[in-house]
Amino acid sequence: MHGKGPKPIRVLIIDDSAFNRQTIKRMLEKSSAIEVAGVAVDGYDGMKKVMKLKPDVITLDLEMPRVDGFTLLRWLMEENPLPVIIVSSHGEKSTVFKALELGAVDFIVKPTKSASKELESIESDLLRKVLSITSLNMDKLRKNISWIGYKDAVMPESHGRFEDEDIEIVTIGASTGGPAALQVVLSMLPGNFPSPILISQHMPYGFTRQFASRINKVSALTVKEAEHGEAVETGKALICPGGHHMILNRTRGETVVTIKNSTEDDIYIPSIDMMMMSAAETFGAKTIGIVLTGMGSDGKAGMKEIKRRGGFTIAESEKSAVIFGMPNEVISIGAADMIAPLQQIPAEILKRFKSQE
């Protein structure tokens, strides 16, 4: 019995593996704030269970017989939009991003494709993401995804001549809801953008190269996964490799990225704070810091340091943030110079480079 406390989060598990279904169910039931409403063996069964059980959130495998995860996602986003967390294997990198573009809110990587006790290693990540779902806004996520499709056709190649303003680096951090939000921001910046951009998006090892490649197709900028020792350059956006951290170093007169291994003690990977604090230390007041949608407090210390050194900081507003957790943490300590909805952020960045006459 759950007593008179808050209603538990009701989860529907959709996976064609009986072992996976039972393992995920057992992990979720360790939290008194979660109730497993039911399980489904494929997408067709999932559709029926969604209508019957009316869950709050769904965990979804993608490769299933009869009706696969993509078909269920398309149906769900049209008929009954709900938060969906993909539970997928490493071998499905491109399909994971296809699922995110269809409306899934996040994903968790299965350690192996086969039925194995190794699946239990995702427990803490699974519980954390399901418990955060209560603060997620599906309407905002769908708006961001539809905006990407619109912007594909009107990507700005150039902006005209930029004035030489005192900005030398732009840093952006994001978590849940970030893949779509980052595509919105980067698709609206011109190819002749006069500064390097560094991005830390919470993402596991092995997925950021595919992610960078997808954003590169909808952006006039050069967008790629950062490599150790790579120089930062104007018009180039570097995404921290998943499972690692990214900091800056000055070497022989140029600024390069250093990719660091993460440790088991790290709460957020990649660390937005680590990236931003390094940028603030390297470029001081010539730094812009931006925190977008996400759960937790990563970016709070980094934005505070950028502001302390005279840089400019922007937090995504509650009006557009899929999850307002990270931006709200920044705002709550007074570390945001500006609070802006997502679609307005690219214009606010560009203003920092314009002539002040």
C-alpha cells in the first residue's frame, strides 16, 4: 500500500525479452515512488496496454517482433503522448537517435544485447530517469522536435559581417531533452559564427559521434565529436565524447581540448561544470555560458564561475525547458545574466557579437 503520500509513478515496460521485462520490473519496484503498471511483449501488446493501463511513463525496447518500438512511438505521439525512455543496446546507436527524433525523452544503454545479469548495472540510471519524469513537459519536447523539421529548410549560411566583440568561446550544457534543444540552437546559428562552441550533453560512451553527425546535417556550423588535442576554431562546435569530460588547455599559442576519462565517483558525465570552469579560467570575461534543459544541478558551479569572471550567462526559461531542473538551479543562485526561451537563445548569442553602436 502507498498510503496517503504522492501517487506513485506508473510505468509500463515494453520488451520482447521475458528476462529483460522481469529484471527491469524488479529494479523499478525497489523504489516506493514507482509502481509497475504492467508489461508488454511487443509494440502491438504495448498499444493495448497503454490504452488499458494509462501509465505515466514507458520503458521501451526498439527491436521487437510484430510491431517494433518506432511504430509504437509514432502511434503514441499522435494518439496519447507520454514520456518514453528507450532501453537499448550499444548496437543501436543510429536507431536511438531516430527514436529521440520521434519523441522519446531519453535513453539507457543495455550493457549487452543478450539476456544477462549485467542488465542490473543500469539500475541507478533507470531509477533516476524514471523518478525525474514527473517534472518533464511533453508539449515542450514535441514543440522542439517539430521546430527542428521547420528549421532544416531555412538554415542560415551566413550572418553578414560580425563586429569584433570580446567573446572568444561559447559553452553549452544540456541533459534530458538536450538532443532536440541543441539541434534547435545550432541549426539557427550561421556558418560564419565568429567563435568556437563547446558542448557537454549528458550521454553515455559510444553515442556522441553519431549525435554530432546528425546535428552537423542540420547546422551550417561544423559540428563534430571533440578529439583529444584538437584546436578550437571559429564556426566549429565540438561535442564532448560520451563517458568522458572535456577541458581546455593552451598549447604553443593555440587553445586545444583535453579529453579526460570519467570515474565511478562522477555524478554527471560529461561534466558541464568542468567544461565551463575550464573555459572561464582560459578565456575569463570573453566566455558565454548557456545551460539548457536537464535534471540535476550540473552547470550551476560552471555558470557561477563564468559570471564571476565577467562572462555572460544564459539559462533556458521554464517557458521552453523540457525539464527545468538545471536552468532553475542556475537561476536560483543568481548566476544567469539572462533567462530566455530556447528559440530566442541563438539571437541572444548573436547579439553579443554585434556592434554596440
